[in-house]
Amino acid sequence: MPKSKVIKNEKVVTKKPAVKKTVGLSVPCFSLAGTKVADLELPKEIFGAKVNKPLLAQAIRVYQNNLLSHHSHTKTRSEVKGSTRKIRVQKGTGGARHGGIRAPIFVGGGIATGPKYRKVYLDLPQKMKKAALVSALSDKMAEKEILGVVGLEKATGKTKEVAKLMGKFGKKSVLFISGGNEKFQRAARNLPKVAVLPFSGLNAYNVSLYQTVIFNKDALKVTESKEKK
């Protein structure tokens, strides 16, 4: 009889699935003197996402509406002071018939269709606000209007220092996302079309309002931590 072959047990090697690494984006990073010092790495999930233009337009419309105030208030004929008696007899005077002195056609009378005070406040869900901000930042990144800056903590508080930095960039309007440096904020607030905000005050409307957004390296770390939550 033929001999039976003995097959040895072989170890089955299972390959671990490859972990997809997020490819980062980089922008030039400048010093306070306006010279390029390095490249600043940006997370792709924040600055390289697909731009949702309808959502971005909706978010900007909501923020613009909430900036408006509707405090004008005019009084109707029922709210103004005046007698309720009939001002003249119905017939026999040769004039038109009238019932009250508080009618809109008389001086001191009520306003027929004037503005009224109203409280109009629009809001977006938190997820929509976050998605709109990501779309706004990604849109700026696609336009190459995102830059980095380091050394804001060394600012002296002089406006001419920030003005010199703006001259190096050559931008019309700039939004600095700072880590909360008071001297830099004090120096930048005297310049037109320049604003300094912390990350907590950043929204889609502020990003779209300025031509260029410049991130401080410390503020960028806060941005990444907020995105992970």
C-alpha cells in the first residue's frame, strides 16, 4: 500500500490592515519681521476638505442677519396721543369726512406702515457651524490665502511693527488668529482692515470677510484639538 503523506501544520500569517495616514498641507510661516522661517504643517481634514458652498453661503447669511438690529419703532394711530372725538360733522362742511385727529394723514397722527421693533435671531446647529468653518478655511487654502506666523509673543505693542509686517505680506486685509497676545492685539487694532481674533471667536463669516487668514503656531494647536473633539 502507498505510504500516506503527513502534512505539517503551517502558520497562517495575517497581515494587519494598512493605516491610512492623513496627508498634511504646508504653508509658508513667517517671523514677526516678515521673513520666512519654515513651513507650517496644516491638517488636511480642516484645510483640505471639500468646500460646501451652499452651506457656507447659509452660514454667512445667518451671521450677517444676527449683526443687524431692528430697533426702529413707529406708533400707529392707536398708540399716539390725541382726542377720540370726531373732528367735524359728517356732512355740511364741504370737506372730506373724517373721524379722528390721530389719522395718518394729519400732522402728529400715527404712522400707517412704519417700521416696528422685532427680534430676529437665526441660529445654526453646532455641526453645521463647524462644517461651514471647515469649508471656509478649505476655500481660503485653495486660494492660497492661508499663512503662518511665529513669534507674536515678542511683539512690542507698536503699531509700526505690525504695519511693517503687513507691508511684507502685501495683502489688502488680514485676519490674524492669535494665541491671545495682548501687545500684538493692541498694536494691530489701530490698522484698518486688520483684525486679531482667538480661535474661539473664529467663524465662517470672519474667515470670508478678510482676504488672508494668518495662523499663529500656538493658535493652530488649539484648532487641531478643537477639531478632534
